[in-house]
Amino acid sequence: MAKTVFIIDDDPTQRRLIQAVLEREGFAVAQADGGEAALDKIAAGLKPDVVILDLVMPRVPGIDVLKTLRSQGFTAPVIVLTATGGVDTVVNAMQAGAQDFFIKPASPERIIVSIRNALQMGNLTAEVDRLKKHKTGQTTFADLVGTSAPMSRVKALGERAARSSIPVLVLGESGVGKELIARAVHGCSDRAGKPFVAVNCGAIPENLVESILFGHEKGAFTGAHDRHNGKFLEASGGTLFLDEVGELPLDMQVKLLRALQEGEIDPIGAKRSIKVDVRIVSATNRNLESQVAAGRFREDLFYRLNVYPIEAPALRERREDVPALVEAFIRRFNVEEGKRVVAATPETISLLTAFDWPGNVRQLENAVYRAIVLADGAYLQPHDFPAISGVQAPMAAPAPERDVAPQMIGQAAEARGGEPSGEGPVRVLDEAGHLRTLEAVERDLIQLAIETYAGHMTEVARRLGIGRSTLYRKVREQGLEGILDHVG
């Protein structure tokens, strides 16, 4: 999903120039010819990822637009554009909420670097906010990614459940995000900010289940050198999430039932019961009804837990959420891995949306993680997901040796029986067998590079060993702008 840049400038020429630069880099572009139009578009629902804002505009100056947007809770990064670089102008813009500025006219490279820095800062801010909510137990259903009908149903059911203390059972396949739903129930309840303790019942050794859940006193058994509170006491005042509750041994199911019914626990070796105030949210990927019928799960405990079931949909049942999930994972892993991937290409999004994802959201998360780590470009391509696309990453072309030109001339001469020819990817010789001018060879080489790398000018400049600003200057001098329009 391409990132959208909103250009707000009353100068149509300036808007067109910036738009051309951005679209060549794969960004989507929206425009407004003034402050009033910009505010109207955002009020109508436009949600840009970055805003480029001219400060000097008639009627509504850019600084007023910026202040209005920030007062309305608009959080996307804003880069201000000014014809004068006075310190007071820049300070005022930064104090009003701008992330960066550049002075007109700005080079294409400066614009792209500024936008990518702004996106990276937005990623950092969003990730810090996510981690803070996760740590403090304040994740809400607004933080769950997805607007599909199944996810909207989950959010509506979860928000209702959160307003009471009713026991919730989250059902769904492995990897659908049952713990995140449980965290959102906790974060939307009056217990938000209190402890949220998650226990994977299927990962606890059978002989340690009772101690881990209910705790033990010092000396209660061999190896009990200290007192241990247990998960129920850790979660007191908050929420205890029992993941894979269907994996609990039958004898522990009896003790869990008593804890739920009486609101008290019996630590191993304790002389008296301890009262606990815990809300229970449980989850399972098993069919508990069939487990009850087979005698592997207590019927009375099942009815105690299954008071308010929420069915978490498999990812294949909400494919329309895949683009938003991919975007969220790219943002997170960019921060964790120090990468600057902008987005996934439309072809990649189509590929990922069409896949069935038997491992659900967890599988998609890991696939994007791998792609981010290995990606070389600014956009994730189908070959970054070889297990899904079946396409391997193209091999990098070997660096030409210093004597490549003499080799080409020699090979061409050999092909003509000792007489030089101009054949090759870039013609070195003219039809008469004489060397072409350096300017002509350079023009053909730049054209070949632009066509080979589909107009991705960062990659073209890197392959040619020159800066992007130098590359754009040579493109203008050689009259190759038409090639850019064609490949773009």
C-alpha cells in the first residue's frame, strides 16, 4: 500500500514538480491549492501519511493550517516549505508541530530524504505508543488492526464484554491473535492499567501447573526454597488470561473451577485460602464441547468459562485486512531492525491477500519480518516472499571490471573478423568503427540504467556510482525526461 503525501501549495508548478518526484519514488500524491481546500479535504476523510505544506499562501497561511490541524488531533508528520529560511520562520513552524522544513527550490533528493525521515519518525512514535499501551495494560479495541466485517463484529462484542466482569472465552485457530483480543478486553475495562497476566497452559509442565497458577509456600516441596505467589496473585486487581485452557490436566481443572467459583486460591503448603480479585479471560484453539464429550475437559468448568464466547476469525476470512496488517508490521519491524522500507508494492499486496495463511496473522507477521530483514529496496516485492510467490530474488549483476571497454571492443572486433563493431548493451563504437563521444556513450548508459531499474532513481544512481542530484542533472542535460515519464 503506497504511502500518501499531501502537497498543499498555491503554486501549481511547484505542486507538479514535487508530484513528479514523489510518484517516481512510488508515493501516492494528493494536492490542494490552498489552506481552505486542504482543511476541507482532510475534514472530508483524506488521511495522508505525510503533509508538505507551503507557509506563504493567500487567505489561509500555512502556519494557520498547521495550527488548525494539530488542534484537531491530526498526527501525521508535516514538512513545511518556505521561500525564506529565516530562523524565526522555522522556529514558529516547529513550535506549531512541523517535523521538518526545506527551502524552495529543493532538490528531489532533499525532498525524498525529508519524507522518509518523517515516515521513520512516525513509525517510531507509533511503536513507542504501542509498546507503552502493551506494558501498562491499556491496549484497546481501537488498537486492533482491521476493519473487515468479522473484525468489526469481534470489536463490538469485546467492547460490550469489557464493560462488565463477565468471563470471556476467546475461540479461534492458532495465530489469529486471541491474546491481543484479551488485552483489548482488559484495556477497555475498569481494570485498565492494572496487571494483565498471560499464562500459556499448554506450555507448563504438568507437575508445575498448580505451583505456577496458585503459588506455593517456602518448603512446601523439594526445591521450594522461597515463597512463590503464582499467577492468580500476580493478576490480583487485574485480568488473568488463560491461553490454551483446554490443555489443563483434569485435576487442575477442579482447582481452577473452585478458584473461579469461590474467588479464592489454595497455594501449595498454605494453611489457609487466599482471596483474589481476578477477572478471567480464557482462550483455546480446541473444540471444548468435543473435549467435554470425550471426558478430557470438565463440563462444569466449560460452562463456567464459556459464558461470553468471542470467535476470532481466521485471516483467510478477513482478507481485506491484509494490507493494513502488512503496513502495521512494516512500521514495527522498520523500527526494530533499523530499516526504511516504505511499503509493499500493489503486486505484493495482491499476492499476500490471495494467500490462505494457514498460520493466520502470526504467519503473516513472520513472513513480513523476514522480508523486511532481507529487503534491499524501498518497497517489498513478490520475490521478498519466495515461499509464497515462488519467485527468487534476482541476482545482482557482477560489477564490471576496469578493462570492460577494451574487452567489448576486442570481442566486437573478433566478431567481425578483426574489424571493430559497435554491438553491445551500450555501443562504444560507431558504424565506421570509431569510438563514439563520451557524451553519447554516457547518454545511452543512463538510458539503459533507467530502463533496467524501472525508473527507480535511487537504484540507478547507486549502480552508476553517482549522486541522485547529479543523475537528475545529467537526465536534464541529455534530454531524457521522456524516458522517466515512460517507465514511471
